[in-house]
Amino acid sequence: MHIKIILRVLIPTLALLLTAGSAFAQQSLQNRLFQRATDAIKCEEIPNNGRYCTYKFGKVLEIGIKDVGGSDTVVGFHNSNINNELYAVLYFGCVAIVPGHSHPKNYDLDYGVFISPKTGNIYRTSSECRASLK
């Protein structure tokens, strides 16, 4: 009798803890990508070309943005390959950093970060990035 009551309480509690732990691990993975992207930024002022920013993720991915926020903004995908851990695509005017084929499959559909060519900043969601373009 007591075992049935314990199981009725224990099983839902364990399921909740596992779900919460998975969400925490996923959030942690997203936070690590955001921090990695923030660490990847290097910007400098170049005469006649405005602010030039590069985003380098080791040897896996490199992006350059010339004239960030200016009238002649150019996005360059210096090294982006879908077969790597990460790659970049243009997504609604923002540069999306998303998992490639060699990334471990431990992420959900919202995994990725976004770079605004207008501000040069990294955003956690595409809607935040798109809002920066206005």
C-alpha cells in the first residue's frame, strides 16, 4: 500500500527533475554559445571603411562585417561550412550562427545566436536581432 503511494509521488517528481535538468543543460549550452560568440568579437575602426568587426570561432567559423551600422555594410563569410560544428547563414537580415552537421546533436530547435550587421552585437534570439535592424 505504501509503495503505491510512494510510486505515485516519486515517478512524477523524477520526471519533473529530469525535464528541469534537461532544460537547465540546454540553457547552459545556449549560454555557452552566447558567451563563445561574445568572446569571438574583434572590432576596429578602419579609415574610409568604418567599423570592421570579425567573429572568429576558432578554425570552425569566421565572419567579417565591414562598415557596421553604416551605409555600405558588407557581410563576409570567410569560413562557413555546414559540415563543421557551427556555420553561418543570413536570416532575416541578421547573421545566424547555427549548428552544423558535426555538432553533437544535444541542442533543441532554438539553439543559435544572431549577429546584427547594424549594431555588430550578438543577440540570443532572431527577434531581438531583427529589432536592432530598425
